[in-house]
Amino acid sequence: MTDALAGLVDIGMVSREVTPEEIKRGAFFVAVVKDAVFPTMNGGNPVLKRGFTEKGIKKEGLIDLWIQGRPLTWGDITGGSFNEKVRVYTRSDSCGAAETWAQYLGGKHQEDLKGVGVYGDPGLAEAVRKDLYGVGYNNLNYAYDFKTGFPLSGLSILPLDLNGNGRVDPEEDLRTKKQAIQAIHSGVYPSPPSRPLYFATKARFKDLPRFFVEWILTEGQKWVEEVGYIPLSPSQAQENLKKLHP
């Protein structure tokens, strides 16, 4: 965004919401695809074999871990007799994923998240894979295996009770990439932590950059899933196309 506003690049890629201050400085932006952040846990954690996938964790539990920094055990979360502490990881580098995860949990900025800081999406996934009792969060491409559609080897998606009814309903089941995308399209998985990804520029897209963005919002949408993202709905694509032609 900084380079786009300074006129150093034709297109800046932004994976978070554009701020009012950036808009005042002349930022012009359109959504081109969707992505989402998913909470992860170690795939070998013994609670997964004790009904945790059916019960899940409520949003309040996530807030306790990442925002309040409460020293919870896995027994506190599952209601069982697990005395091992939940070890929380977050991102150490500035990124849209952490900003989005913080906003979902009621924070304003990435700095509101508690936990051991780890650099990068791959680094955060690897930290949780190495820690039997660890939890983290990753973007779609780093939470799920691109080829199989299942969580990356050694990871599991933290089961979420999104509607707070005490169980993981079928539409809340995020154990495969296909199920996760369905939950995003249906609105069951909220925004945030799902969110649009933007192309941004100074003032307006012109000439070749504008034609390129137009192509992405039309013909290019058919290739979005192949590279690990989520296409916009037809109405969303049309809405962003209209922004290109005032």
C-alpha cells in the first residue's frame, strides 16, 4: 500500500481492510479474490480422539487464548481431564492474516494478539506441527494441503462452535478445504476471519493496469481456485467492476 500510494508501483496487493487514513491519502482499491484465516492445532493432540471434534471451541475460548492471554489447559477447553497447557502462537511479522484474526476476536490490531511470535505463514504452521499442545492460525493456502484438500500433514483445523450451541454442526465442519470454502460462501464462516483481498493504486487504475484488473474480475475468476484462493461471487465481481468505470 505504501508503494502504491507513493506511485512507485501500478498495483499494490493488500490482504487486510484499507484504512480510512489510506483512503484520505487517495487509495483506490477493488476486491479481486477471497481468502480466510483458520485456527489450527497439532494433528496428534489427544483431545481430538476424545470428542473434541464434535464439541469444538466457542469464540469466547479463542478470545481467552489470543486476546486475554489466559493460561488455559486443554481440559479447560474440552471439559475433560487434560492438564496440559494450551500453547499459543501468533505472527511476529506484520501481516493481513494476524490483523484479520485480531479483528475477528475483538481486537483492533495485530499487536492485540498474545502468544509466541513466529515469522511467516509457513513458520507458524511449522511451530504448531512441532508442538503437540500448540494452537495457531493460517491462511487457507497454509492451513490446507493444496493437492489433497485436507489440513497440512501434522495439522488439524481447530474445531469451531461458531453459533455457540455446544456442538460443531455439519455446516461448521472445516475438516476439508471444500467444506471450508462452502462455509465461507454460505456465510457460516464469518468475515472476518474470511476477507477479500484487494488490488490498490493511487487515485484510479488506468491503461494496462485497469485492463489487467478487469480481466481478473471476469475471465480470470475461473483460475482463482487453481491457485488456492476463493473466487468472488458474480455479484461481488460485478460490483468491483463498476468501481473501475465511474
